[in-house]
Amino acid sequence: MVEDATIDFLIVGAGFSGLVAGERLSSAGFKCVVVDQRSHLGGNAYDSADRGGVLIHHYGPHYFRSNSQRIVDYLSKFTEWHPVSYQIKSFTDGRFWSFPINLNTFEELIGRPSSTGEFENWLKEKRVPFDKPKNSEEVILSQVGHELYERFFEGYTIKQWKHHPRDLDPSLCARIPIRTNRDDRYLREEFQALPKDGYTAMFERMVEASPDLELHLGVDFEEAKARWNYRHLVFTGPIDGYFGRRFGALPYRSLRFEHEGFSADELRAREAISGKVGFWQPAMQVNYPDPEVPFTRIVEIKHATGQQIGASAITREYPRDWNPELEPYYPVPREEASLLYRRYAELAGREASTSFIGRLATYRYYNMDQVTGMALTEAEKLIARYGSTENAQA
Ligand code: FAD
Ligand code: UDP
């Protein structure tokens, strides 16, 4: 037990960033305490079974993907994988559409079979040329023109962010692939899979494998500061919160998740819509770009987890304004927000004994593999800086 004692590292946040850093540092012989103000580990990637036994993602769908063998190899120490070809749809004009935009979407638009050549010619006429797209509207207009942009992107983005795509960073909508063949996968990365037994099971194995790591849930940073003396702090919470929001609050976007479970009997009535026994909707995720629909998407994660169970569950995502009482799910990809972040990052740079890693502490729209990579790199630096096992606290 290292509780209420002097430790090497206090790590705030038990999500991907905090647990990966904790596992690496404790495996190098350092005494680590990881705290999280939530009652569970895993951060936003937390999953667990609902009342019907269906494994659900509590904070929105978490589709693991990566182009980095180093990151996949590292996580593979704690999980096997269930390969998934992530497929989604969009629902607008009263019907489901193939999405992200691909040749099938074009055929649905024109109402007859077509070819890549015809679609490419059509796009050539529709595209709005920009030398270098400066915002998310220009990114999409430069690839597909007004008709498809307005149908699939404009309304969705305004609903999700309460900002027009032209006021948001180009990288945001550039996340979505656009293809002229029939490849309808949502994501581009080479490795696409979910942890076989879920994220929570993977994190639990990570903690079990960490020789000198204690996890304390339901403990926030203020309480932790009073309980442990530490040599170095690894902070993965919101950076503006750490500095008392002295330059003003960074903007975040929050969400409300509405989970609903269905028994196998209830799902029978949905078979005509889902096209599959035991499912509520035809794909893992259906996006709703229409402004009059209050949610952005409905996720039925059972399509991706491959769980063999008669029941199923869906999650509707309702975007909402953030305030300090709510979870800060998304940093807002806008120039003014990154300028404000840079002021906090400058302060962070002066804190010799604190590392700021993860989506919230670096205020970046990072995916899980990216924060894993960041935590691995930071742990290596800290191990080099604080020396080998011999120099760690006895
Ligand atoms: P988090 O998971 O946010 O963990 C930070 C932890 O710190 C939290 O548990 C929080 O409670 C704790 N904390 C904060 N402040 C304090 C404090 N003061 N005291 C104590 N504890 C504190 N990524 C993908 O790769 N694929 C996806 O499909 C995907 N989908 C997403 C969908 C949604 C709706 C959201 C919001 C994110 C999605 N992400 C996805 C991103 C993914 O969630 C993040 O990359 C990842 O969770 C970041 O891990 P983290 O440890 O940096 O932060
Ligand atoms: N987007 C959109 N229409 C869609 C899907 C995405 O306009 O049907 C835009 C929207 O601005 C969204 C961004 O593309 O925030 C990134 O989408 P992604 O699905 O990657 O969002 P995330 O899963 O991170 O919420």
C-alpha cells in the first residue's frame, strides 16, 4: 500500500492517457497513484453491460483504430481484438443513405446504377475550388460541392457544434473520408478493431499488470493533492481548470447520452427497418443531419462488438452547451479557442514537475490511439528523467 505516503507520480485521470502512463511508469519501478473523480476507470472509453446484459459504450461510440503498430502492440499486451469494419449510415429526406459519401451514395442520389467514372465527372462539375481550404465548409465544398455538403454536413455540424462549418477548423470535417468507389468504411486507418472483451476489461488488466500502481476512484485532484506527496504530477484533466481558468474558460462542447435497451421480443417489431434479427437499426451508427431532429446520431454498438445476445441497446447523442457542471467532451476546433489554449500551454511549459497529456490537458481533438502514443512517449521521457528503478522511491 502506498496510500497517504510519498509516491513518485500522482496521475490525475484514469482514462487512456492516465492509465497508459501509470502502467509504464509503475512497470519501470515507480510508485504511482492514479485518481479519477468518476466512480469508474476508462474515462470516456468506459463500457459495461446494461440491465439486459448488452455491452454499451457509456460516453458515445469508441471505435478503436490506428496506423501505429507500436500502439497496437502495446495495447495488445492487455487485450485481444475483435476486428470490425466500422459502417455507418446517414438518415435524411426520410431515408437511409450510404455514408461516408461513396459511389453507393451517388447511386442513391441519382436513383440508378452508376460508375466511379461518372461519379468523378459529376464531382468535377460540382466541386468549388479552393487553393487551401481554410475551414470545414471549404474542405467539403472543395471535394463534393454544395448539394452533398448541404445534405450531409452543414446541418449536422451546426447541430453538433453550434457553429457554422465555415467557423470551424478544416481538420474537423476532413476527418470524414469521401470516396468514389464502393468502400463505405467510416474510418481510414489500417487497424480497426475493438478490444475483444471491451475497454473496461482491457483497462482492468492494465491496472492488474502494474506492480506499483494504486487506483483511487471518486477522488478528485484537490483531494489527491492533500493525500499524497509526489515528485511529479501527470495531469490529464482540462488544462484551463488546472490553472483556475485565470485567462477565462476554454470552450468545450458537451453531450447528453440517452441509452435505451430492447429485449429480443421488442426487436422483432424492428426487423423490417433493421433488416436483421436482434437489431434496432440497420447499422452500428446512423447520423441525423436534419436540424429538426434534436440528436446527431444513434449508435447501436452491438453491430460492432459482435456480442452474441438476443437483446440490444441504442444510444442517442444530444449535443449541448458546456458549463462547469457538465463533462467537457469535445475541445472546440476554432482558432480563438486554440489561441486561448496557447496561453495556458505557455503556463504549463513552466511547470517543471507536471506533465500535461491527453485530450483535455492538451485541448486537442485526439483519438484514443493518439493519446495512447502521447502517454507512451511522455512515460519514456519521465523514466529517462527520473532515472532507473534504483532511483525510484524505495
Ligand atoms: P478522458 O478519457 O477524458 O479521461 C480523463 C479523465 O480525467 C476522466 O475520466 C475525468 O473524470 C478525469 N479527470 C478530469 N479532471 C479531473 C480532476 N480534476 N480530478 C480527478 N479526475 C479528473 N476516440 C477514438 O479513437 N475513436 C472514437 O470512436 C471516439 N469516439 C468518441 C466519441 C465521443 C462522444 C467522445 C467524447 C470522444 C471520442 N473519442 C474517440 C475520443 C476519446 O474519448 C479520447 O481520445 C480518449 O478518451 C482520451 O483519453 P484521455 O485519458 O486523454 O481523456
Ligand atoms: N460530420 C458531419 N456529418 C456527418 C458526420 C460528421 O457534418 O454525418 C462532421 C461534424 O462536424 C463532426 C465531424 O464531421 O463533428 C467529425 O465527425 P466524426 O464522426 O469524426 O465525429 P466524432 O465521432 O469525433 O464525434
